Amino acid sequence: MDSIIVRGNGPLNGQIAIAGAKNACLALMPATLLSEEPLTLTNAPRLSDIKTMTELLSSLGAEVSSLQDGKVQAMSSHNLDNHVADYDIVRKMRASNLVLGPMLARLGHAVVSLPGGCAIGARPMDLHIHGLEALGAEIELKDGYLHAKAPRGLKGAEITLGFASVGATENILMAATLAKGTTIINNAAREPEIVDLAKCLSAMGAQIEGAGSERIEVQGVDRLHGATHPVVTDRIELGTYMLAPAICGGEVECLGGRIELVGAFCEKLDEAGISVEETDKGLKVARRNGRVKAVDVVTEPFPGFPTDLQAQMMALMCTAEGTSVLEERIFENRFMHAPELTRMGANIEVHGGTATVHGVERLKGAPVMATDLRASVSLILAAMAAEGETIVNRVYHLDRGYERVEEKLGNLGAHIERVKGG
Ligand code: EPZ
């Protein structure tokens, strides 16, 4: 397993290009299953999770070609010949469950392995299942697989989600595009990835209103046609790299960044003494003056503070002036990075879903272990501001969501290198 070595190296300066969004692309790719005609995604990120989704779609009979160095995904689901999403693929990436809605709508049946738990929480699929059952699907759990069928096709319905789940909204939205009649999704997730998915589906001929709001309305159509769609910018990669100059000093311009993608996050940066300036190419970030101030954070669904930036924000708070309280409200076990940051000299107390961080002057390099995607990059951020050398192990987590991290940060002046493992 590869590891990454980082030596603290002072301020970072320059430009960094933000890629297309992993979490948008992982919902957009299954949309190909809704139509016989080709769907092409441009500005696609080059990540191991995209490769896993390609493997899954290919196993269902879709053709997926990765073009232009992986930035274009050309897909066609003309000849789907398998409706079983196998455990061996699904267990690698829970977003595989986003093939359930589209397959059900297009084929009238689907068998999808339940993903099981993950490092950050139990992550059940009850909201997905209730939503699809409301559209007329019959779903049964057998031998770890969800067996879903809708022999007479899906029928529009009014659905109110108990929680604004991103995945459940995406699965129901895709299924509703081919359901007879009108579907209303109340308390829908409002993330930019949902808006991007709705844009793509509309380009394929779907009739959708209200994406990005709490109430989405879909008029079902008989069939969808092909389209080409540019993947929205990755707001989590953006937020992560905006923290690089915040934690190390210097000034960095994040190319492709937009404030509306990271509004709540920017408010917290402002409170902490970090300036964010819109440029014609993106967002320029720098400390206003001197040491960063401690701020409190509560994670919430969009447009609140994103849970996927909580670990990275904790890394910043480790050397902030004062004490900050971070409350994680989305996932029940998302502080695995805290003990690793403590190994680097941070002063953190975790009680249930609340972490209290007492800022220290400086962190010190140490060997640490990545436990999940966002935890791994928070360790890289902390290491760039630490004294001495840090070795981050198990970086396969990182490759799932950050393309070419050493290159991108190295270009800003970071001392960072990958060590290929056995
Ligand atoms: C998406 O996961 C993202 N993943 C996650 O990013 C992100 O953290 C999450 O949304 C929240 O923003 C992708 O888009 C591929 P949810 P998802 O359904 O769809 C509970 C990353 O780092 N819930 O909104 O799985 C669930 O357990 C990843 O890139 C149910 O109880 O998130 C969780 O506590 C990590 N029942 C909460 O809702 C359900 O049926 C939010 O989950 C569904 C969800």
C-alpha cells in the first residue's frame, strides 16, 4: 500500500485547478442506464471511485469509454444484459447503490447488493427503499441483496424524506423521470450535485422542477435520449485546497472555484480570519493577518456546513488561536482523524458527535494512518503545517477522491511525495 511523506515547508503560493466533482459524477454515470442513447460526461475527475463505477456499469452491460486522459466518460447502455450489481463491486464503493433507481425504471427489475456499513457510519438505505416503494416498486432483502421489481412500471407519487438524504434523492429522482405521472419529493437534498444531476437528466429530456430546493417535481416521460453534460466543479476538493494557504500561510488561487458552492464554509473561514476573494478564474485565499482564530462548526445538509469538510476544518483548528467546538450531525462516527491528529501533537477531546479542539502553537510530524477519504486529506493538510516529517499510510483512501494530490500541492511549494508500497 502506498504512503505519502510530507515535510512542513512554510507558506504555499500559486494556482491549483479544481476538478469535476466525484459525488456528482458518481450519480451522473448511472443516469446512462435510463436511456438507450449515449451519455457523455465532460470535466470528469480521474479517481479510483470513477473506475469502480465504470467496472459496475460494464458488469451490467453498459459500454463506458474513458477518453482525453480520463476527463471524458462516453457511455452507452444500449445493450444492458445483466441486472445484478454484485457485492464484490458494491462493497468497494457504496455509491454503487445509485444504479438501483435507474435500472428499476428502465428494466422494471434490479438486484443490488446492500453496501453494508462503512468507517463513518451505518449508512442504511431505508429512505431509498421507501421512496422507490412509493413509486410502486416491490423490494425485498434476500441474502444481502435488494431484489426490486416493478413489472407494470413505476407510477408517480408524493414522497416526503425523513432526512434530506443525497443518495435517496438521487435514486428517487432518476427513477421518477420514467415513472407514469407526477412525482413530488419533499425535504429533498439540495446539494449542488443534485442540481447537476437534474441538469443532466433535463438535457436527456426529463421534466424536472425545483432541483436545489426542498421540493422537487418530476413529470415522468416515456423515454430519455442521449446528451453531453459537463460535471460541476468539486466543492469538497475546492474547500480542501482553500484550507492549504489557511493552514500554511501564503496565497492560493483555486481555479474553477465559486463562492455559491461553498457559502457556509466561506462564512466560517471569514470568522477564522481567512480572506476569500472571487477572481475571474476562481477563488483567491489567504490569511488576513497572523494566526487563525478558533471557530465553532456544526455540519448540516447543504446549504449548511458540509460534513465532507469537517475533518479538514479540524486540521485547521488544531493550530488556531483558542478553542473550537466541531459538531458532526450527519454521520455518527466521523472523528477517526482526531486520534491521528493527536499523534501529531493536537489537543482534541471527542465526546460522541462533538469534538473540542484546543489550538496549539505548532504540530509535529509523525507516522499516521488514513481511515477514510476526508480523514486522509486532513492529515495531509496538518502535515504541511507541521514541524518535521509525517508519513501518511493507507493513502488508497485519498485516491478515491483526490486526483494527483502530490502534483497539485507540490506545485504550490509543498514538500510531498508518494512512496509506492508492496
Ligand atoms: C453523499 O453520501 C456523499 N457521497 C457523501 O460523501 C456525503 O458525506 C453525504 O452525501 C452527505 O453530504 C456521495 O455522493 C457518493 P446521505 P450519501 O444519504 O448519499 C442517513 C465523501 O466523502 N441515511 O445524504 O450516502 C445516513 O446514514 C462521501 O465524498 C439514512 O438513515 O449520504 C447519514 O447519516 C462520504 N437512510 C445521513 O442520512 C437512508 O436511506 C446522510 O446520508 C439514507 C441515508
